[in-house]
Amino acid sequence: MINQKTLLVVGGGAAGFFCAINAARMSPSLKVIIVEKTNKLLSKVKVSGGGRCNVTHASNEVGDLLGAYPRGKNFMRKTLHQFSPKDTIDWFAQRGVVLKTESDGRLFPTTNNSQTIIDCFLKEAAKYNVDIQLQTTVTTISKLENGFEVMLQKNKPTLIHADYLCLAAGGFSKIESFEFISNLGMNIVPPVPSLFTFNIDDKMLHQLMGVSVELASVKIPRLKMEQEGPLLITHWGLSGPAVLKLSSYAAIELHQLNYDVEVLVNWCPDYNESSMLEKLKNEKVIQRGFIQVKNQFGLSNRLWEYLLNKSDIQFHSYWNDIPQKKLVQLSKVLCGDAYHVKGKTTFKEEFVTAGGVDISEIDPLSMQSKQHKNLFFAGELINIDGITGGYNFQHAWSSGMIAARAIGRQQLL
């Protein structure tokens, strides 16, 4: 086609793919190209949810989702109204991919296999003739009066013209990685890690590796930040949703503190120190055996013994023999167990960053740049990030679809 226009999508991840396949479907005359700098497509989709792919998070109300985005909440309010989790579920269902909702609200394909999502996308790409180019790096982008001039590097430098450009290259750990869009004059919020676990140098704690608590509270007193959720002890410290959520909300502040801070764990968040002390005093009255006998708080025996030792209480002590000052100490340990965090560990392979292209540069109703016509953004390249639970993928689907629709509208002009 002599007048065929081209959409170049930079990034072969969730957001880039979703934009590309939907733009190609809605605009049959459009030539759509995805360039991906690695030799892998949809790599985060592959590893998400332990290889099952946490596609989105169940919610009938947009307002219920917004608290899951530490950065970009108001922006997400506008994008989620245009393409919501329900829209995501329907989109996949129309293509034969059924999603199931788990008790915590996370949605996965019924196959429990992320390859199901990848295969769906690859099938759509083939159906609508999306051109996918791997191991292709974008080195520079220049804005022209009628589009963009993009320098690609694979075996040799190649200059191509794009009428529409969607930047969906994912999150970067260093601001230098944004150099390829420097010609566009976009404001970049310096990136910092988000969604990470806490390193704690405590060999006694490390011996509890694998022990989990269904509900705990983790607090950073210095920052006055606190989150609840399941907690997991690892061979390097603390992990689990409670820690991951806290790391996300406190990502910028923790970076500024060089990940060196005290945290307090409440192993029994239904209690505070005062109410816990009353509970323990009551237990002392009614219990007749050893304190080691199954505790009343649902904690594993290994964790219970560890916490008793921290409170200077022998595991084989009788309840009746424990003085009140040690019950006071135990109540403090159960409800305000102090640890010194020094360092972080990336959560599996699900690397997420806070930072990226400033949302003030982007129109949330089209994902188009406010500076440059026909320049669009999608996914984690933008300064929006969510906690664990399917929220980051929903941002990818929403922003990718909105950009695809806007490009389709431009095609009609």
C-alpha cells in the first residue's frame, strides 16, 4: 500500500504487545512493528505468579484498585475507567482464555500456565500480521513534522520512519537507560527499585527459612509507614506480600535511606502490646501445662519457640512459672519485634521500578504525549507502579489498549 502508515512499538513486553496486537486488529491498514532489544518476548508474563501469570486483580469498582498504586493513582483512575479488570477478563475470554479468581483477588488463567497468555498474544500477532523484530535496539528517536525517524541497531544501523510511535520498553534501573528518548525532551523521574524483600543479618531468624505467617503487620517507624499481609521468613530476611507492599509504598524513601532502617513486625496484628499482655496474663491463669504447647495465635511451633527465646522464656517453662516481666517482654516481641534492615533483594525475577516518564507529560485519555503528536506511552516506562497482585499488568493492559484506540482514531482522521 503506497500510503500505508506505520506504528512502531518499542518493547516486546506486556504493554507493548497489547498495544501492538490491538492497534493491528482495529486498524487493518496499519503496518505494526514491535522491536525488542532482547531475544525474548513477554519475559515478565512468563515468570509472573510463579510461572502462572497473575493477569489482573478482581474488582468491580475502580476506586477499590487505586490504593494499589503508590505512584500514579489519579492517572490510573482515568485509565482504569477506560479499560478495567472486567474488560481484561472479557478480552481474554473472547479469545478462549478463561481466567479464575483466587481467594486474595488475583486472577490467573485456568491452565495455571503463563504460556497460555503468551500463546494467545502470539496468535493475535500472527493473525494481524504484526512484524516482530528481536535483538533490535533503538538508539535514537527524532521527531519529524510528519512522524518520527528511529535509528535501529541489530546487525547494522537501520533508519526507519514511523508515523506513530509507542514507547513501552519497560522499567529501567538507571536513568542513563532513558538516553534513547533524550531527543524528545521528556521529563524523566529518576528510577528506584520497588517490590523487593528486606535483608536482615540475623542467623537465628534465617534458621526459620520457609516459615510463614498468614497475617502480620510490618512497620517502618521512621517513615510512619505500615502494611499488613502474609509474611515469609527467608534465608536472607523477610519477604511475602506484607514486605513487598511496604517496599513499594516506601520505595523512594528507602532508597534515600540506602535501605538501612529499623522495622517492627507485629506477628499478631489483631493485638497491640497492651491487649496482648492482657491476653498472656489470662492464658497464664487458664493454662496448666508447658508454654511450648500449641500457642493461641496460629504461629508455627518453630516461630513460637524463636519468639519465646527472644523474650528470655524457656520453651519448656510452665505457664504458671513465668513472671509478669517476661510476659511483658513477650507481648513486646509478639507485637513489636524489631529488626535492622540492611539491604534489599529483588523479588524473584519480577523487577519493578518506581520512576520513568513523568505522568504530567502524558494525556491519560489517549496515552499520547502532550508535547509530541502521535507519540504514545504504555506500561512501566511511565512513572506508575503497583504493588504485587496483578496491578502492574492491569496498568500494562489499560495503557496499551488506550494507546491502540487513540492510534486507531488518528488513522480515521
